[in-house]
Amino acid sequence: MANVYCMFLLFAITNCFGLPVNGTSPTLQDEVKALKELVLSLHGMCQVKYGDHCFFFESEGPGSMNSNAAKYICRRKNAALGNVYSSTHFNLLTNYARELIGTRQDEATRIAINTGMTFDSYSSLVYLSDGSRAPFVRWMDPFPKYEPAASTVTLNVHRKDLSQSDGYVNHAREAAHFGALCQIRV
């Protein structure tokens, strides 16, 4: 219910007194973006900011979330499964995710996080959730697997002492992982 209220609040602010968002001054648009980012941050939905998107991780415990469940949990928060857009973005996400490893009871050495990206084993290309080609790819050795069913891409993050091994792994959609990387436009 809180998400509905926040979205209504953002809608009301951006459309207050009939002001068109696209026709407003850059200052007002910047203020609206900053307010939206603040609301998202307060709700834990802006753990990493990159470009015009806020990224956050959702989890229900180790090995609890396959690709379909990950999509659902992001949609529940009015977000989409997230993508990785550059090496800088990759480092921001992995550094934040590394904090999650340290808080886990079972002292896991790594976590796998569902993304919105897919792998085409025939073309050897990684695609973003919108179907465009991924601008940044970093596979974890010995991946990718060249199996048609292994089309889902996860972001695998290791403890700090093993961080050189961070990268993408491709799996079947049914494979369950730690959680989901969600993104929402600011």
C-alpha cells in the first residue's frame, strides 16, 4: 500500500495544478527527480543509483528465487528486473552486493542475483531486458554455457577476498538464486 501512496504522491507532485512535466523548466524537473529519488531511497529502492535509474536487491533467502519469481518481486515494487550497463555500474553493484554476503548467517562465499539480461547461445550475445545488446559483459570463468536452455543471466558476487571472480553466469530459467536485481527509472 505504501508503494501506491508514494506513486500517487509523485504523480500529484509532477502534475500539480496541470503543469506538464515535459514542458516544465529544467529546475522543476530536477526537483521532481530529486524528490522521487528521495522517496525511493526512503523505501530502500535506491541502494545504487546509476544514470536515471535506481537499483535495489530483493531476496527471500538463499536459493529461493528463479527468474519468474524475480520478475514478479520486482514488479510488485513497480520496478523491472535490472540490467548492468557498464564496468562502473558493475563495480557499484558488486560492491553493494558484497555487503549482503557479510550479513548472511551461513557465511556463503558468493551470491547469485537474477538480472533482466539474457544470453543467446547461438550468437554468443548478451541482451538487456529491452532486447538491445548489452554494452558490458563480464563472464565468470568458465562461463558462458552454450546450451539453449541456459538463457538467464545472473550477477555472481564473491566475498571481497575472492572479488576477482565476480561476473555473469548463465542458467536455465528454473534455477533458483539468492535474489533479484531490480531497477526503476527516477
